[in-house]
Amino acid sequence: VGAEASADARTAADFLRQHSGAPPRLAIVLGTGLGGLAEHITGSSVVSYADIPHFPHATVAGHAGRMVLGELQGVPVAAMQGRFHLYEGYAPQQVVLPIRTLRLLGAETLIVTNAAGGLNPAFGAGELMVLSDHIGLATMAGLNPLRGPNDDALGPRFPSLTNAYDANLRAQAHAAARALAIPLHEGVYAMVGGPNYETPAELRFLRAIGADAVGMSTVPEVIAARHSGMRVLAISCITNVTLPADANEPPPEPSHAEVVANAERAGIQLTALVERVVAEMA
Ligand code: HPA
């Protein structure tokens, strides 16, 4: 699948080249309920995923399924309203097709956002967390976008993920958060396959292995981005608290409606934060 996957990305990039002005320097993935940032992109052309060769169609509620190309704070960007998840049945290589496509179009930096459940007891619903690292349960076990023949033109066979989350971009995010008086946590994101929410025992396991938040996306995209040499900034919106405050209490019951509602609420802060970081790139 590896060689085919990068051929698909080349076809998709050729198509988008005809639909965008300046090639994007920055790719942005807007997670569940976080699509609002795209409204701030000026001079934009909007391309539905359905029209881009080889792109799967986004289906999940809260995901629009289109690419918005234009300028944000003077920086040429391509923003994805809606992403592909493993739980929708897509192969990991399909999940990362947009990342490879935007890399081939010229993007050097990726900002990726997601909705996540909080595991760290210090995190409240509606708060933001910048990723310092991740635990890719699915990718570690072989559901990995780099599986298959390696395209050496994209990146190396055995990429390092030691510094997956760029230290300078993280520092810029914290500086922007301070300037805007937005609380910003930092921590480790664990990726699960979903689509079910975790059992109480799974949540205790994830906390015990060092995760601060849990979600169903992002890790494949970050792996593909790092493989192809992009700098990465990733921010989770903590949409729900997963572990009970007291071990004797029943765990809070998650719901997709709660996740979307809190992501939309926190999305206002996340939008302001990302815009400020992007302004620094101009
Ligand atoms: N678990 C997994 N993924 C999620 C959650 C959660 O609690 N909240 C938002 N995405």
C-alpha cells in the first residue's frame, strides 16, 4: 500500500495545485467541533473532499469534509475541516493521505487539533492541552501509516519520533496562551482505535502508562508529518473528564453530544490561540 498511497497523494496534490493560489506553507487539521477557524481564512477557495482525487469522504457529525485554502494572518494555509479516522474503516494510509498531499503541495508545518478525554486529574472539560508526546496504541500494534514499502522520496524507512512535537512551536503556543490569558496544559496524548469510549479499566491503564488525554485521531497524521519532515504542533481540546475524581465513584458517562458541545465552546479559545501562533509565522 505504501507506494500506491504516495502516488495517490501526488495525484491529489496536482489537483489542488490548480485550485489554490500560493502554495500553503502551513497545514491545519481542525478536529471535532473545531472547524470555526476556517472562517478566519481570507481569499479562500474551498474544495470538497468528494472532489479531490482519492480522498475518502468525511462522514462523522461535527466534521464538514472540505479543504479551505487561503491566508490566515498573512500565512498561506490549507485547513482541513474534517479528518479521517481509523474507526470509520479507513486504512491508516488513507487517514494520512491529506497530510502527504499538503506536504507535497509545499506545507512545512502541521498544526493538528483534536477532541480528547482528560485523564490527568488537573484537567477540566473545555480546557486545552498542547501535546508534548504521544502513545500510539494502534500504530505501535501495526495499524501504522508507514506500514508497507517506504517511499524514500517522502521520508526514511525508520523515522525517529524523539522530537515529534516541536519544542519551539510548543513554546510559542504557551506564549500565545499567556498573552491571551487562556489556560494551556501540556501532556501526553494516547490514541485508541475507538469508536467506543474506553472502559473504566482501560482508562486506569492509560493513566498508569503515562497518558494525560485520550482520543481517536492525530497520531497517524503526526507520524506521516514527521516522516516527511514537517514541524508539528498539536493541541487537544479536553471535551470530557474520563476518570472519576474519587476512585469509589462511578466514572462519568461520556457522550458524543457532550464532546461536540464542549469542543465548540473551547474552539473559540483554540481559534484565538492558533491564530496568534500563526501570526508569528508570517
Ligand atoms: N475517549 C476517546 N476519545 C475521545 C474522548 C474520550 O473520552 N473524548 C473525546 N474524544
